[in-house]
Amino acid sequence: MSEDGQAGEARLTAKGKATRGRIVDAAAELMFAHGVARTGVEDVQKRAGVSASQLYHYFGDKRTLVRAVIARQTEAVLEAQEPLIGRLDSFEGLQAWRDVLVDLQRQRACAGGARQCTFVTTRSSGRLWSRSQRAAAAWSGVTAAL
């Protein structure tokens, strides 16, 4: 299993991919609402409607599940913001990006902060995974260009 919990996903059946996705979705929702430390695997099982054996079949432990959630959230953040990041070559582009982020926070009543930061800052080790490093590199490149 890779650090982000995605090893073998290509070998899963459609039903297996759906089950794995349901587990990651449930974990992401609970971890965003309650934090990583206060989300137990039993909570995830219940929310996803899976047995313990199913959860541990796809994720060997909670750490691997957390990594899969971080990977999913990182991809979602990068995918959603990629068009805006590509236009950050001017002050107007930076303002447009800011406006989108502020609107998103207003829609959520500022609950939870930035999803990616919520997961990364609750990780016990200071080491970030490759996708998180890619996200950080994207932001560094943007800010360096300004």
C-alpha cells in the first residue's frame, strides 16, 4: 500500500472502487467536521455502511485512511483551483482568485477553514506526502511569480 492509500486501486472492481470511495467520502466528511483525532474508524464504518473487514481490506489502518483522505482533498483543491492558478500573473488575477475563495468561505459560513489545511495540520509528523508537496509547490510558484 502506498503512503496515500491508493496502491491497488486500479485492480479493484467497479464495486470495490465504489466501496473504497464511499469509505474515503465518509472519512473526509467526519474528519472535516470533527478533526482527525476525534474521528474513529468505527465512526467511518458506520457512516460508510461497511464492516470492519471491508474498511481494513482497503485501508490497513487509520493512518492509511487519513492519507487517502488527504490525497483526495489535495486533488480536489488543485483541480478546482487550477484554472484560477493559471491566471495569477496579475494583480487582477490574484483578486479574482481571492474573491472565489472568500465566496466559498461565506457559503460555508466560514466553518472548518481550508479543507486541505485541516487535514495537513492535524497530521502528527511534519512530513508531507507527495501530493501535498505538489500543492505547496504550486502555491510557492504562484507567490514567487507575484
